[in-house]
Amino acid sequence: DGGITQSPKYLFRKEGQNVTLSCEQNLNHDAMYWYRQDPGQGLRLIYYSQIVNDFQKGDIAEGYSVSREKKESFPLTVTSAQKNPTAFYLCASRRRRGHTGDEQFFGPGTRLTVL
Amino acid sequence: DAKTTQPTSMDCAEGRAANLPCNHSTISGNEYVYWYRQIHSQGPQYIIHGLKNNETNEMASLIITEDRKSSTLILPHATLRDTAVYYCIVGTDTGTASKLTFGTGTRLQVTL
């Protein structure tokens, strides 16, 4: 089945450690996104990538880094510089609909808890 | 991106139509109206989008006012599985990676 996978579903880390969240898609989509969601809040954009080897900062990029070496993969690293990393992290990819708007497909999310 | 205003929460009886309003008074001419929903602890799911005309698909209908300053998402026969947070978003299709700004949405509770 085509879709987006994120692993693991739950992740625990000690404060001060870097951690990398996985995101893989087999939908052949060019654009991919990382969002962060805090309890009771909407999604906030961390980073996005339009094509391989290219990515741009979103609204809350500080303390995060990404890479896009393959079309299928867009891993997110939460660094020790991120002051409040505990959150629900969502990865998405975008399907273009020509000139009629587009649609983002979301993965199941990774819930990161920093102890 | 234009901002949207939605009610914080709504209730709907199962089997009845759920009408979720959204105001987007500063929408630009080339911005689409998108609706997504998020069931608890899952990733958001695309529902529908439109530019000027009303739209319908297997999930819902989208009614956009003539001045495009507001819209309504209609779930014609709500079920318990439709309980979720519904996000109304406006965004452009610029030919590059579009960015969607998710607000806090409307929490729809469908009850027996």
C-alpha cells in the first residue's frame, strides 16, 4: 500500500541527546514536510523540502535539522538546542493536483518525550 | 497566508448533518480553502478543497460564499467516527511546495 511511515510511534530520550525521527514515503511525491503539534494546539511547520537535496526552514526551525538525500526519505533531527522538544511530530508529503490546488498526506506521527 | 476563524467546538447528533463554519475574510484571489480533520492522536486527513465553486466528494461538501470570505463544510450524515478536530486552512498553489498554516480548528463531537 502507498503511504507515509513514521517510526517509532513513541520515543523517549534523555535531555541533551540528539534524536532522529524517520519519515519514509512511497507515493513518489516531490514535496515533504515536518510539523510539530503541542497538546490542544494546531500544527506548526518546522521544515519542508520541495525536491531532493533542497529544503527550507518553516516557522519554528530553531533546534531542528533535516536532510533530503532521497526522494522517499526526509528525516528530522531534534538537537539538544531545541529547548522544549517534547511534542507530537508529523511528517507529510504533497500531491499536486495540477492547477487545482493540492493535498497533503500525513504519516501517523511520532510522540517524542524528553525526560 | 490568510488567517481563518473557526468555532472552538461543536456538537452534532449522529445521523444529522454537521455544518462547520469558517471565516476567511482576508483571503486572496488565488488562495484555496482547504479542510482537513484530525482524529485523536493521528495525522490529519485531507477532506476537500475549493477555490470559488462549491465542491462535493465522497466525504463532504464545501460551500463557499460568493465573496469568498467564508465557507461551510458539510458532513451530510455524521457518524461517531466523524468525531475529530476539523481545520479550515487557506493557501496558495504557487507551483512550489505550498505551506499550510493550521490553526486550532473546531472540535466536532458526534453523539448518539
